[in-house]
Amino acid sequence: MCYVLDTIVCDFYKSVVYITPYQQFLDLTDDRKRKVMSLFRLMATHAKIHDETKFRYEGDNIYAFKPQPDRYLCFFFKGKKIIVTNAFEKRTQKMREQEKDRALKAYNDYEMRIAQGMYYEKE
């Protein structure tokens, strides 16, 4: 879990196949961690970020947190959850299609594993 408030929960996607965005987050410098956490906090507090230079709809139910120079793709899920699917350093003007495809695969995997009761560990 990356940030929790009464309004919204931001959580990192847990992959069984590839490096998770949380693992990528842990490898960042403290300054880059602060940048993305401030955006998570802003979203959790206000349930919206109007500045497209910080948060933007990318189509197909995928959104992007945009702390420079990184991108954190995510989707909204019922229960006021934001699931961060993948992270990458932006190096070109346009987002690589493979990054969005990875986010869409994570979205579909998350929905399937939730429906089957296999995503969150049982207590």
C-alpha cells in the first residue's frame, strides 16, 4: 500500500511475473520518491488532480501520475482504489505503447485475481 486516506487508497500492483512498480519505487532516489508520494497524497486528499502536467487520462481506463522524469501508470478500481500498475522513466515525447499495454494487462489480471479471490493474501 502506498497511501491511504478516507477518500482514496493508492496501492502498487502485485505482479507474479515481472518487477513491480513498488520494487522500482524502492530503487529511486529520495527526491524522486518524494515527488511521486506528493502526487499520491494530493490524489488521496482531494480525489482529483486537475493539472494534466501531474496527472492525466491516457485512454482505456489508464491514467498516469507524472512526477518528472517518471511516469506511474494506474487505474481506478471500485472501492475508491487506485492501483499503480507500472513505472518507467519518460525518455521520449510520446509514451511507448508497450508501457500502456503492460498497464492494461495488469488491469485485466488484477480484475481476474480479485474475482477469483486470489489477489490479496488471506489473513
